[in-house]
Amino acid sequence: MATALSAVVPSGLSAGVVAITLAAAVLHAVWNAVAHAVPDRLVGFALIGVAYTVIGGVTALVVGLPPAPAWPFVLASAVAHVFYALLLWASYQLGDFSQVYPVARGTAPWVVAVVEVLLGHHLPVLQLVGILVISLGLLTLALDGGRPSQTTPPALGAAVATGIFIATYTVIDASAVATTPVLVYATWMFLLQGPVMPVVAFARRGRRLGTPSWSVLLAGLGGGVVSLAAYGLVLVAQTSGATAAVAALRETSIVIGAVIGAVFLGERFGRGRVIAAVVVTVGIVLVDL
């Protein structure tokens, strides 16, 4: 068991950072599954935004303002997270969770690595192999079940775009937490992005939004709380300085998400998607070794 774990856990991480990052991976997959499972996903994402706003607002009264040099990072990350949330919502409207979630998460490190190659940076052989492995896994997910249906390209397009913004805010946040207290940074980043999805929901529906049922209310607000916990743990792990290793280990959420989709959401082609998700995760680890 220890040997198997060492094969997928990047070197340079302490046991504590590994535990924190794995906990974040589980929580991240769980809140995404909850967001996908809510029957009215627009309301679900709006409630997640409400949780961000309320918790962020209360915490901001305690921790105060970020230092002046941190504001560009806070604002840039909030904007990237807004686009991420909008695209993630679109992805879940268009596709199955066990397909679009691994594609979104797997695209981020793949894009970063490919951009480095295109810019002429020399990558070690293992990282080049990792790019090919991720590509194989993503292609398998894209062609899952055979020939793509009419709904597949839009869903995968939204998932890939989501992954690009994941890569964007990951780079921003990793730079920020090196010089800014994690709690202060996370508080204001989530507080600033929180109101956007509720505003979007109201703009689209107006009074037709109605009053959500208790189950939807619990799922949306609970998903927001779990999301805050998941990303807070990631930011704490990134303060270790091993940003690439943390990012790689965090993407074990890809496998967790595929399993949740297959086992708990009853989605088709479950076994194939789990295998493809494992392939993507192995490729990410190779890229970040």
C-alpha cells in the first residue's frame, strides 16, 4: 500500500501537507458533485455564492483588510474565480459529472505544460510523457462511449474553458499566499466573487426564482461551505512552497469525482470514465514531478 501511494504522491511534501491536500481533494469532488446533483443548478450555484458572501463578510469583519500589495492578486483571483464558476455551471448544465469534471480538472495542468512547450521551454522526458498521458486520458473521456453526441462538444468545450481558468487562478493564488496571510486572502477573494452568481440568477429569472426547497437550500449552502473548506486547505498547503506538487496531488479529486459520478450519480460508462480519470491523474503527477 505504501509503495502504491508513493507512486502517485509527488516528492517534496511532508505528511501533513499530503493529508491536507488529500482532504481538500475529497471535499472538492464532493461539493462539485453536490452542485451537479442539485436539480436547479442555477439556484444551486447562486446559493453557493450566498454562502461565500455571508461567510466572507463575517470573516472580513474579524480579519480586516488585506495588505495593499495583495489587492491586485485578490482582485485578479476573484475575477478568474467568477469566470470559473460561470463556466463550471455551464459544464454541469451540458454534460455528465463523471465526464466534464475530470476534463475540467485535467485541462489545467495540461494547458500549463503545453504552453511551456510552445514557448520553447525545455521539458524533461517525464513531463513530456505526462503531457501525452494526460492527452490520452482527456481524449478517452471526450470519446467516452463511442462517437460523441450533439451535446458532447459544448459540454467538453465549457469544461476545457473551466480548466483554463483553474490554471489561471492557481498561479495567481500560489503567488499571493507566499506573502499574504491565507485567511485574509481567501476571505476577500471569496467575498468579492460571492455575489456574482446570485446576481446572475436574479438577472436570468427575476421573481421566477421563487423560494428553494429545504433540500436545495441545504445542498447549495452546504456546498458553499464545503467549497470554502476545500480551497482554504489548498491555500494552506500551498504555503509549503511546493506549489507544483500540491497541484498534482490535489488532482486526485479527478478520480474521486469519476467514482462519485459512476457509483452515486448512476452515470453511464462509469468504469471507463474512472479508468480515464486515473490515466489523467497519472499524467498530471508525471508533469509535476
